[in-house]
Amino acid sequence: MQKQLLRRLSGIAVCLVGIMLMVVFSACEGVATTGGATTITGSITSVDAAHHSVTVNVGGSNYTIGGLSDAQITALQAQKNKQYSFQVKQNSDGTYSLNTGSNPTQNDNATPGVGTAEPAGTSNPNEPASQGSIAFTGKVQSVSASNIVVSMPDGQPLSMNIVSGQTDLSTFNGGHPTANQTLKVKANANADGSFTATELKPTDNGDTQDQGKVDYQGVTTSAVGSDNHLHFKVGSKSFDFVITPGTTSLGDFNNNAQSIGNNQAIKVSAQFQGTTATVLKVENASANH
């Protein structure tokens, strides 16, 4: 009788442990590891100036993000029901805070969601910078006499120095672009990994076809393996794109992705749909074209 009772109690304990594990896994599903980097993309439902926070709806679920500056709160107050992406960290109590140094970015083409995938163009200060360039069309987030931040097609901000004699602002007649203006941007990477804008121009009707396209010149950080992943750097930003056989032009490499080695100077053209990049072409930057 005693042995039978012990067996029953053991079975009940196992069931309770199983239930507790299910609860833990359910609570963790769909959110990032505590303290990790996360991107939240959704529609703004409310802005709380008193608490420096914003509430975002993602597929019917609301996420409140704190830690916004006065300027960010002011800019978002007129953006209700518009879709934005936020680079955040999850706090120990389960709440979210905007990552220091990041800005909310309007991202109408992105898929709403909560993800932990490292975005293209993530800065890694522990790796040496690689000089090169980036050219794209994007919307101005902020601008001053010496700096401009423009949203790239995948929603990531690119901060660039404005330097007299190096930045072409000729189309602005001595002035500067304005916030929310869409620009054609060309930027060179500096030796310290930062970027300097070399050309800033307003878009025109003929630029529609280039929306979402980015041209990079950088250096590979590893050889392309059997998974066809292309790892390269421009300045302090690291990129990881997938080469698609039959879609990606690889003429300089005999149409063989595995011919792209480590520390290879390359030119890359990519077309973005939201945060998803399709690699159109990879060229040998050292070759004469």
C-alpha cells in the first residue's frame, strides 16, 4: 500500500513539473531573451509623453516601449497608426526599453513582429573597420549642420558626418535637407568606421525604380561556404546576405559563389522588400568593368 502511494505521488510530481515547464516556455514564446537585442515592428497606438513611452500593436498584441527622449516623443505624437520599427532590449521585469543611441524608424514595408535576428548593417565595435561606401535612397530622420541620419530601405538608420568640401549639398543652395525628406545618399566609410556623406540630393520622379535598392562596396570577412552566405563589412557595419543561384549575378566569379574568398574587395547590389534583401549582383571591386 505504501509503495503504491509513493508511485502515485511520484507521478503527480512529474506532471506538475511538466506543467510548470509548459508555462515557462509559453511565457517566453515570441519575445527575446532577457537583456538581448530585439526589433519590434508594429503600428503606434499611443504615445505617453509623461512616461516617455510608446505603445505598439503587433498582430493584436500591445507592446509598451520606454526610454524614449523628449525629441523622439515629440516626433512620434503625430504618427499614430503608422508602422514603426524599434530596436529595444527586454528588461528583467519583462518590459521593453529603446536601445541607447537608436531611433524609431518608420518602416511601412516591414512585416509586423517581434524578432531577435541581427539586422543587416549591425555595428560591431570589436571588429576592425573596413573602408568602402554605401549608396541608397532613404528618408531623413534627423539633420544638423555637421551630421545627418537617414533611414536605409531595411529601416536601419545610417548616421553620417556632413563635412564642408567633402559633402555635396549643391542642390540645396547653401542649405541642408530637412527631416522626413527623401534623399539619394552616397556615403564613404572612414578609417574609424564612421561614415561621411559625399552626396545628398533630393529624389525626383525618375528615382522610383531605385527605391529599396542599396549599393555597397566593402570587404568580405569570410569565404562564401556551401550555405551561400555572403559576409562583408563596410565601415563598422557588418552584413550577412544570402546569394541566390540563378538570381544573383556572379560574372566576376565564374557564377560560382564559393569562389568569393575572405578579405575580398567586393561590390554588392541588393534590393530590399521590408527587411528582406535579395542580392542582385556581387562584383570583384578590384576588376576593371
